[in-house]
Amino acid sequence: MSARDAGPAGGRRVAAPAAEPVAGWRRGFVLGALALGAGVVFGRAFQLQVIDQDFLAREGDKRSIRTMTIPAHRGAIVDRRGEPLALSAPVESLWAVPQALLDSPQHVDAVARLLGRKPAEFRKFLEARAERKFVYISDPLSPGEAKRVLALGAPGVFSDPSYARYYPAGEVAGQLVGFCGRDGAGLEGMEKAQESILAGRQGSRRVIRDRAGHIVEDNLEYTEAQSGEDVQLTIDLRIQYLAYRELKNAVLEHKAKGGTIVIADSATGDILAVASQPGFNPNNPGERKPPGTRNRAIVDSFEPGSTAKPLLISEALELGLFQPTSVVDTGAGTLKVGALTVRDVHPGGVMDLAKILAKSSNVGAAKIGLTLGPEAVWTGFQRFGIAEPIYTGFPGEASSVLRHYNEWGQIATATASYGYGWSVTALHLVRAYAALANDGLMPQLRLIKNARPVPPQRAISANTAREVRRMLETVVAPGGSATRAAIQGYKVAGKTGTARKLSDTGVYDPNRHQALFVGMVPAERPRLVGLVVIDEPGEGAYYGGLVAAPVFASAMQGAARLLQISPDGTGTPDLAPPTASRTTVALPAPGPAAPTQHAALVKVAEPHL
């Protein structure tokens, strides 16, 4: 054995076996797998970097870039003298990412204390919403209050700047002005009606936030917010306050279901005050619900009762079928018309037209109406705009109901003559009496000071209007049905009404009434027209002359003195120049009519005063 064959220990060395060659299919499989993997990687990279680049960039922006809304300053609502009725103040609403705040227990307690909340309840509030990424944790706060909370540095707590609406007049003008929701949009009243004018246009800015929600860059894009325009109403806040106070006191005194009051400039049609009861304070969200939010003067209708009699007599004079000196024999105060018996509370025998109004004779009015006939009675009411829209721009404005005379028989003609079987709104009645006050020219009522003026329309002749006004003075004079409407130093012309209300069964309820008075001051040259309605007075008297007339006297006396109207009517109710306004107002068509109290058939004779 040679030395090469010997091992280190002298043993024999074994020769290593020869390596087997790699099979060709294995080499191909490995190379193919590597090539396929490389192709997938390069293909995916191509897709991400080229094909889906824009999509992925947008998705990335969604997770880091935010578009923040910049709220627009809402325009103010002011009265005719520039006194604020609705204003916007800057506020901040705090919000949180619940889980981020819960992860820092010491901040949960600190935030709760500054927000005036119990820590345990606040923690439960957050835990119940832990899966959310956004939840409001406060009502709108003043910037100073929000700053104190944010200064804690609590994780996941942020603020949204906005504006809160404040109503300086409170419940006095609440139903007219309305209110806004949490998003700042108008929900009721003029806030809703003039939303497009008041709202302005929101701005925006794009910012980059880190994963904790903090803004790290905010100079990407910026669109400036455009402030809303102011809206000026025809209301005089001083008169509005007087009217609201007198109405509320009367409703409380008589334990009534509700009430309405309207005062207007008889020449221009400007509504100086409009209020109803029950009311609400728009600054208190808890009170923003019916019936307090319902502006009865505009959205409700009712049967006018005896307040319709001057309109009937105006038509009788216009047609020449009656003269101011004409007399009507009312007999013993009853009149049979088919199945209907018309009765007077105070029988007066033979009466002239003035006495028919002064004593509010239903029999006299029915006889005049039957003499004129259904078409003339219907036409007479139409002259005063009954059944025409008012178009004040207030949302939900009701329509009156006046059936065509073709549907009238003898009973309907008689009852319509003293104000039953058809309905009006408070504004319709005020506009009709404004025509009597304005020598037959009926102005268009308006709530918006800058609304396009509409020329008055001729309802009746000036002579007829003056004759009827002279007759209406006897209603307030001693011996008339409304002596409590008298105002010291002024002559007053007006008319009472006491209308029974329909029951659920469709007949008139003898225990439910509406007491009305509508009139003008001063009688010779009227400058103001006013209407008072007390709905279902439940304490003591219920006649219009006893319940509604005193409210009219108190409110109109205060209004005349505030406006410095002289007893002969030479003063002006618009002494203060209107505040300049940039507003351009588009008046919308009125909304659906509210339900009316309307009877197709009168089943019970009604007393009126």
C-alpha cells in the first residue's frame, strides 16, 4: 500500500463519490419561479407607481389632507329702526376622538370638569362611543371657554369654529323671527324665509393633519367665506313689545287658549307689530316646539264674525241699494231664513246702518245681505281682497276660504253677511280695514322693509270709506258695543266680533268663542290699523267688546304716542329713517294653507258683539 493510500493514522483513505448532475427540469423550475416572482414584483410596482398613482395619491390625501369648512357670518335681522332681532356671535364646538381621550384618564376628568360634567358620566359617554372617530362633547362655547379646554392638551380633543344665533328680543319677536338649527340654517320664521339672503356662502381651506389629528400644514388651498346680507323688517320693536305685553296679559287674565295681535300702517301697509300667544323664547332650544312657535296671525284662519259687517255695508253703499240714512226693520231681533233662525243679542227694532254696526245686529246684516243677493255679497268681500294671497314672505302663510256664490243658498247668504261660513286670516282682516282707513285704497301688507313696493288697489270709493268710518265711530262711542276700545284724546273707529267655534262634530259650540276687535286710529285720518283676537276666553266675559277691545285700546294708545301721531292724524308713524340695507328680497309664494274653521251649513244662530 502506498503512502497516498494511507490515512493520517496509517489507515486506508476512501475515495469520495462523484457528484450527480442536476436535473434540467429542476433548474428550469427554480429559474422560472424566480422569474415569475420578479415579474410579479415589477408588475405590482408598475401598477402602484404608474397605473394607480393618482388613485393612491387621493387615498393618501384622504388620510392626511382634510378640507375644513370656514363658516360664513350670517346676516342680522333688524327692525325698521335698525334694532337687532337676530344676531350671530362666534362660538366653538368641541369634539373628540373618544378612544384617544379615554387612553388618557387624567385628561378625561379634567375635560369633564371644565365642561361642567360629572367625570364618571362623561367617561361612560365616551366609552359608549369608543368606536367612533368623531363625537361632539359640548354645546357651542365662547372662544374663551373653548380655549381653556384646549389648553389642557387632551389627546383627541379638537374644536370647530362656527357662529351661534342670538335673539335679543327673545319671545317678544320669537314667532316672527324664528330660529336656526345647529348647522346654522333657518328652520322657522323669517330665518327660514330669508335663508338665501342671510346665509352667505361658506369658505374652505385644505390642511394636512398628522395621525393624532393635529394640523401640521394649512397653506394648501383657501377659499374665503362670504358673509350673509342683513334683512330689515317693517316691525317697530317698541310697538312689538307693547303689543306682545298687552296680548299676553289679556290671555293670562281671561285664561284663554291663545290670542293674536296685529298693528299696521294703514297708508303703506307696513306691519309694525305682529304677535300671538302662546309664545316661546328662541334662545331656549327646549321651547322650540308647537304651539309656541306657531304665528297664528299669519298661518291660522278663522271665521270673522261681526267684523265682516262693515265690508257688507260698504258693498251696499257702493251699489247704491242703501244710503247712510237707510233703515232696516229688525223687528223683535229674530229672523227665519229656511231652517235657520237669526237672533240679535240686543233687539233694536228699526235701525239705520250706523246703528246696525253699533249694536252689531245679525238680523240687520242678514236682511241687507239677502237684499243684495249672493253674488253682490260675495263680490263685496272680494273687493277687500278676501281669498287673495297676502304674500308677506312668511313661510306657511294661510289662505282665506270664500266659496263661490254659486254654492250659496239663502242660509249661506244670510250667515255670510254676518261673518259665518267663510274664513280669513288676521292679515286679511287688517288689510280690509286698512282700505276703509285709507279712503278706499287697499295697501299691500308687507313684513320686509326693502320688498318691492306694490301700488295700493282701489277697493271702494273714498266717499264710501269715509261714510263707513263715521259709522264705525258709533261702535266705540257711548251706547256702542266697544266703548272699552276708546282712547283718551283720539277718535277711534272699529268693530267687534264674537264668533262661536266649531266643535268636532261640525256644529257650533256654545261654550267656545273667539273675541275680536279690529279698528283704526285716529278715526278722521287713520294712520294705524289694529286687530286683536282672543281665542277661547275661559274666565268671565267672552264678547269682543269686553275682552279684545281693551287690548286694542292699550296697544294702540302706546303706539300712537311712540310714533307721535296727533289726534287729527297729522303725525307720521315712520319718524325714524330706515337703516340702510344691501338686501335684495325675493318674496316666495305662500305655503300650504292651514286648516280653517269653515262651515258649509250653519246649524245654530250665533250672537255677535
